[in-house]
Amino acid sequence: MIPTPPPLSPMPAPPWSSWEKWLQSPPGKYILNWEQQCFDQIVADVFGFHAVQVGLPQINTLAENRMPLHALVIESSDREKHPNQFNWHQIEGHSSELPFASESIDLLVLPHVLEFAADPHQVLREAERVLRPEGRLIISGFNPASLWGARQYLSRLIGNPYLPRDGQFISLIRVKDWLQLLNFSLDRGHFGCYKLPLTKESNMARMDFMELAGNRWWPIFGAIFIVSAIKRHPGMR
């Protein structure tokens, strides 16, 4: 008699599954709303022909950009789950191996890509490869040096993280260092989302006053950062 094999252990959920669920929560909608407004301002004056967003199909970071060709790089599993609500030109691919020729893209946006990547350095190397000289790279991420970062650290200790469990949040200082090593010139940066790290929409609504206070008194401690950088020729700044 052939012995029955032991049952297989369930596979761990992919990083973006818990992330997608979190984005539907009140704090998730809050950060998406702020980022949408910030991206709209940054991309409005970036010119060229080819603009690309990698991942995060819940937000259109290129909405206010006037380049003729917009594309979304999306993994096949995500493409099946998310309808093409922004009428993107969707291209299946991965952030660590972008499906573009070298020096072919004018604007590349990585919304929360680095913190969920297995190798964020490789993601940035790919970004440098596909961008044209003087092309623009825009990155968003969670700020570890914030109240949200502090809550995430403490809540992980008790096994109930506030933010997505699978994210490895990277400080803006480190991101800037990596960009400079790849010969990017930092263009501008923004911090935002100063409300307390709460979970209920009603409680978060009462924290509106913290946006103005945070922006004025502790700007670098916002929950989210967005940084923009320009690819330079070697030796140029």
C-alpha cells in the first residue's frame, strides 16, 4: 500500500496580497489620496514621449502628465485581479527586469515598489538602465522615521503590524544615497500624511488639523515620502 503523503503546508501569501487589502482600509485610502495629489503636481511639468508607472494599479501617478504614451508595468497575477480602470497601455513585466530597451523612457514612477522588492538595488539599476539621460525617476515609500514607522516597529513585536507585514521600509536618506551612486541628481522631495496611525475613518477624520501642523513643525516626520531625481551623464551634475 502506497503511504499517503503528508498534507502540503499552505504557501505564504504574496507580499502584494496583504498590501492590496491594506490599501482598501481607511489609512490606505488616506495615503493614496495624498500621493495622488502629490504625483499630479510633480509629473505635470515633466516632458518627453514615454512615461511609465511600475505596479500599484490602484493609483494613476501619470494622470496629469502630458506625454503622448503612458504605460503600466504589471505582473500577470495582478493584471487578472485589476481591471484597466485608467485605460493604461498595460505591459506584463517585473520591476527588477523591465521590458524596455535601454535609454528609452522619459519618466519612470515607482510607487511603493522598492519596499516590496526582493532586491531594491536591482530595481534602481533597471530604472537607471531604461531611463534616457535627463529622464525623471519618481519614488514613493513609507517613512520609517515617523509615527507610522514607530507604530509598525512596535506592533511587529507583538505580531500584529499596522502596515503591510511584508514591506521592508527604507529611509529617504538611504534612497538618496542609492540614487546618487547611480548618478542621479536629486530634484525635489516631499513628506506628507501627518495624521496619527489610526485604523477607523471617523478617528482619522478628527486628525485633519495635524496635516497643517505637521507640514509646518515636523515636516520630515510625515508617514510618506516622495522623491524625484534626474538621470545624469557620468561626470555631470
